[in-house]
Amino acid sequence: MTGHVLKHLGETKLELGPLGGREGNWRSGRDAAGVLWLALDKADSGTNTISGDVLRELETHVTAAEAELPRAVVLRSAKTGGFAAGADITSFDRMGDEGAADLLMQGHAVLDRLEKLACPTICVVHGAALGAGFELALACDARVAVPGASFGFPEVKLGLHPGLGGTFRLPALIDPTEAMTMMLTGKTVHTDRARSLGIVDAVVEERHVAAAVHALVEKGIERHEPGLKARALGFEQARTMMARQMRSRTEQKAPAEHYPAPHALIELWEEHGTDRATMQRGEVVSFANLLKTPSSKNLRRVFFLQQTLKETGRGTDGIAHVHVIGAGAMGADIAAVAAIKGKTVTLGDLSLDTLGQAVKQAETLCHDKHLSPAETRDALDRLMPDPRGYGIARADLVIEAAPEQSEVKEKIYAELGNRMKPDAILATNTSSLSLDKLAEAAPDKVRFAGLHFFNPVGRVDLVEVVRGARTNAETVDRLAAFCGAIGKLPALVSDHPGFVVNRILTPYLMEAMVLLDEGVSKEEIDSAARQFGMPMGPVTLADQVGLDVGLKVAESLHDRLDTPLPDITSDLRDKVAAGHLGRKTGRGFYDWSEGAPQGQSDMRPPPDLTDRLILPMLNAAVEVLRADVASDADAIDAAMIFATGWAPFRGGPLHYARARGAKAVTDRLRELAEAHGPRFTPDDGWQGFG
């Protein structure tokens, strides 16, 4: 191709065709072969989103193409970070107030015209094409993916479903049940899977994009014919049967009472699946209605809480080399995550067998993260077992992930004094010990802080960055930026018993132990929590975390709180003493020997049971807010949602408390205190909360 322009951004070179300057949010130009290249380059943003102005400007380019038909149209992104992250979610509240259906129909009209152009349309995708970005790609005749590309509809996580044609274009392109699964779960499919499903027509390296585009134009683009399953699902009876199965599976993970969006999508597909015109109209009406639901409003709130945490993690960390002390489950995962994200990591432990297991664990995590063989090799090359601790002298950050015993940690700190660089940071992964007490043994108190990861590190995004009384601001800023650099969400908190997450979560777990002691079945307890909206019940969670870990946290907090915890039950102590620690030993309160337990009661729990589990968390959250452990209520809600999965459709514990009403909550707490003891006494922070 002659006269092509390569855009150089950092080390990435994108084939963008003969583009002129940016006009609004798009760059455009025709190459010597008559192909029109349109590159989305959202103004004043590092990430492309599909907003009203983006679509209106695209309509202008489509109009020009209709008037002077090019040989083909190529759409892609001019941003190195990816194709498009989806719709501009900040506009959703306005859409609800300004006639969402009308605005959606305007967007549909643009994509319909793009789809109907009398020349081939090709979308080139690098990075992520999500939500409305994926819908834009689906409106094209063909899709070319660069390795690493991914596709998905995360709208269900916002209490919505696709709203710009995804509900009918994706099922028409690939196996309808696969399409519905993608939309119902919000899961992303990566390059190879996207190719096997039929989402993309070709996968080529960036340097071959232009050649691939011209090859498609030369040979013509084959129209996708529906497969046998798609034709079968054209019959109403078959579709109804499949919809019934989808509802049953969806209800188990996302009950319609709490998450109406996936159920609305199933109904839409069942009623209109083979009729594109009615499906399109139904999609618009359904999307507009879902925008107004409390579930969607709260889930969109959660999205913005996440964005705030991401902003906290922006900046320069000045950390190239990380040394992790302790290669147990937590230390190994911390080291692996840092290495995967490009840090040089040395991992220290006295046991060579433990270090070997840590490397295997890192390789498994690379696979789980969909790294290519080359990326896996590079990550493992950056992770170096270091039994003698040579890396300590070179490390910019030393993370201590030793057992949760003050004397063990203090002994480690005493040995670090003359080995660390003068400006290096020492961080502890303690989950419940007093940071200020540990700081007394730290070699440099101003560069000592908590960096509390959650298990499993590879899946839980939140990290509590804990500031002690002597920790300086630079250390906190660097640790927050380090979290951002390794793909984590930093929650800035102060030293407090249990910090934020464990202080709020522990009463939930301990109350479940008391209920077991009272004779309530574990299935009924867990079901009460799940029906409220928790991702798993407290008994299952205790087994998952490890009963020994839960016991240590409870013992650590028991005598340090204003509001008492429930007494630690003899049953919990006996199980720990017998070595029945939960999932990791195959047996705890549940039997894990054959996988995750399935026991659950479908009975509606009594309000007293649910309140005994949930209200102590609200009470603890108010205590944490009163004590200024976190900056504000939103920070506390964000920490609980992204560390524990706390009923996201309710917006977080303090948001839920406001919705229920401070007076209603405190009145109920007093009733529970009278019936069950002072652990339910309302915290002083309720005064003025609302």
C-alpha cells in the first residue's frame, strides 16, 4: 500500500491508513486503492468511548461515503490502548431524564446506515472492543483482530444489556446460545476464542493489518450463514425451552429480584429472537426501562467508585524491583502478579520446595490471565527465587508476607535494617495486626506502610494501602501508584483494628458462628446472606478464607474494638485445632473433598436471621467512617464491594444504610441488642449519619 501512515505512540505502531488531522473525534483519509480509513480518536481522552457526538460525527462520514462510495471502509482506533471501552456511562443518567429511547434510536439509525453501505466495511480491533464499541464492530461486514484483541458485553455489570444492536447482531453472527452466554455473563472472549466462535474473520499482526484489509477487499467478504442450532432456535418451541434453561441458570447466580437485566434479555430473545425489527425495538425499550431501575443505578454507582479507585492508582511509583519475603500462597501470588505486570521480582523463602511451588503457581496464574507463551516466559523470567535474599539490597519495595505473628514480622524487620536501600519502602501484608505497633520495629518508620492484598490475589482487585502514624505522604502515593501499575485498585486507609475490610467483615463471619452454635443450619445461614445479595454465605466464606485465618483475625480484633465481637465459639476453635481449616484441607464446616459444596436452602429466611448477619456490618462501617479510617463513605463502600463482592446492586453497606434509613437501622440494632447482647449496640457514628 502506498502512502500509508503509521502512528507511533510509545512502542506501538498502528496501521491507520493515509489519515489527515483529527476532526472532532475521528481521523479519516482514503488510500491509493480507494479504501476509506476512519480512526476513532476520542478528543481529550486516553480511551475511546462511544458517545452521542462520536456517533453523530460517524454519521457525517457515512453520509460522505454514501455520496462518494469508497472501495471499502475500515474502522479502527487511533488509541494504542484499545478499540473502545464501551458507551460513555456518564451520559446514562441524562439519558434517563431526556428520553433514552429516542437517543438510542438515533444511535441505531447510524449503525444501520453503516451496515447498509454498498461497499465492504471492515473493523480492525486491537485491545478491547467492549459494549457499544463491540456493537460498532458488529455493524461492519468483517472484523480483523490483532493478537491480544478481546470482545465483550459488560453491560450486565451495569444492570443493563446491550442497547445498540448487540442483542440481535451477535446472535445472528455466531451460535445464539454462545452469544446469549456472552451477554448474560458479561465475560470477555479473547482473540483465539473470538476466532473460533466466528466473531473475527482474521487474526493478523499489526504490521500485516493493511495487507489483510486489502486481501479481504480483493477476495470479497463471505456472508455468514446461520448454523444448524441457529436455524433450530428459529422455532418458538425450541427457543422457549432454551430460554427456560437460561433463566434457571441465571437465577442461581443473578436472581431476578436483584438483577433484572439478564432476565429482561432472556425475555427479549425468547419473544423476538428471529425477528430483527421487533428485537431492535424491544432492545431499545428494555434498555431504557432498565436505566431507571435501582439495580442499574447502584451498579453504575459501583462503576464510578471503581473509576475513583483507578484514579488513586495513577502516578509514578518509582518501583522497578520488588522483593517479596515469604513464598506462601499470598506471597507467591503477590510476586507473580507484580512480575506479570512488568516488575522485576525476587521472592525470598527459607524453603526451596516452597519457592518451586511458587513458580508453578505463577505459571498457572499466567495461564489464567490468558498470557501468550512469550508473555508467560517473560513474566517467569522476571520472577526470581531468592532463598538468600540477595534482592533485598536492590529492591525499591520490600513486601513482607510472613505469617500473621507480630514476633515473626518484627524479627524480619530487625534483619532488614542494613540491607535495604536508603529510599526503599517496606510494606507489610498484615491483615489485622496493628501497623503502628509493627512500625516500632521497622528500620524506617516514614517508609513503612501496610499493603494488604486479599486472597486470591490474582482475582481480587482491591488492595488496602494502610498509612501508619509516621508514614509519609510520598510513601502512600508511591504505594498507590504501585497498585495501579500492577492492575490493582488501591484503597487508602489508616491504621485501625482490621483496617476497613476485615473490621466490617469479621462481625458477619463471627455472627454466623454464633448462629451455628444456636442450631441454625449452615445452609440456612448461607442462603440468608446470598438472598440478601452477598456473593457467598459467611460459612462458605469462612471455609474459603481458612478457619485458621478467620480465627487469628477474630482473636486479633476481639479486645481492640469499641463494639464487641461475638465470642469465638468452641466449635471454631475445635475445628482449627483438629486441622479442619476449610477448603485448603478439604474439610471445614463443609466437606470440600469433592469440590465446592452445593448445600443451600431455597426457603425465605426470617428477617431476624438476615439482620443479624448484615446489620453488624453496617454498624462497623459507620464506626470506620466515624474514626476517619477512610476518606469518606464512598471509599468504604468501594473497599467492601471490590474486596468482598458486597451486594453491588445495593451500592455498598453505607449506601444501603442510607437507603434503608439511619433511624430504621439503629432502631433494629437496639432491638437486636436487647435480644442478643451488646454486640448490636448502635455506634455513636449513627448520630448525624444519613
